[in-house]
Amino acid sequence: MRKINSMKAKKYSAIVLDLGMVLIPFDYSIAVKRLNKIEQNLGNRFIEHYNSNYHWHREFEKGLMTESEFIAKMLTIVDYKLDRNTFCKIYSEIFSVNEDVTSLLPALKKDYKLFLLSNTNSIHQKYGWQKYEFLKHFEKLILSHEVKSLKPEEDIYRAVEAVSGVPSVEHFYIDDIQEYVDAAKRLGWDAVQFLDFKKLEHDLRSRNII
């Protein structure tokens, strides 16, 4: 466990982390390969249609499309070659854990309120990532499909502030997408783009967070 710098003048009260690609890298090619094993090119056809209709993904993440509606569309794409539960598992078993980043959480929790902010959906949550032990370190998970707002929309960041109870300027945010980082900065947060763990350590140390 890394030691947090206890001698600093505390500037931040809340540290907010993105989920995908920061805490849990994901790889849709895993799902594509599994679908291809069910039927030749099934996964290739799926991902092509999925990307061509990405607005479905966004509507689902924002809670504007129900889980049943989304699954119905996905099963149509895969020609009903698998059942609902099997699809959800294949669609969601695409994550791994960034152990370097998650190892920071216990120590950070001692000095800061920790919040998770994610564009995600109920299927990935239930079948993919909610099992991870590191989630216990967060005071609250602010999820797009629950708050009906997507990054970089202002409302989803304000949803964090509503539960953190601290001023905008006391939030420090980490996200792999620069557009979402910029949106946080426009609201008065400090924020950095996650590229790799080495850069994250530098960003945290330069702010006397660790």
C-alpha cells in the first residue's frame, strides 16, 4: 500500500475516477472472438452493426432505452444464435483490472472522499464489473444510466457534486477521454487525462495528493 503525503496543505476534498480504461480496461475483441466461435463471422458482423448503430449504446447508457429493449436489438444483430443470458455474459466479460491504479484507492480513501463516475450500462454493471472488490472504497458510484446523463454533459458532473457536498474546485478528476476531462475543468474541477500509471503518479505527486 502506498503512503499518502500527510504533510500537504489539503486542496482537494473529493477524488473522482472514471471506470472504463482507468480502473478496468476493456476489450470488445474478446466478445467478438467468442461470438465467432458460435458461428463463423458472427462476432465480426455483430461489432460492425454495433458500431454502425452506436446511438443505441449511448441511449442505453443514458437510461433512455431499457435493458430489455437493448437486448432485443442485440439478439436481432446476432440472429438469435444465443439466448439472452449468454449474450449478456459475452457482451460483459470484456474487462480486466488495472491493479496499479486500484492499489492507490485504500490509501487515498484515508484523506479524500472517493467517487466513481462512469458512462456505463446495467448489463455491463451486473454481468461485468460489479463483482470487483475495489468498488468498496468508493463512497458513491455515479452511473450514467442511473442519473440519466452522460459525460460530457454538465448534469452528470453536478450529480457528483450533489453527493460529495464540497465545492467544485475541491474535486480532482481522472478520465482517459480528454473531452470529459475538459468538461470537468469548465465546471471548476481540476482534472487530468489518464494515459498510463506513470503519468497518473506524476499528476498526483505534482498536486501533493500522494
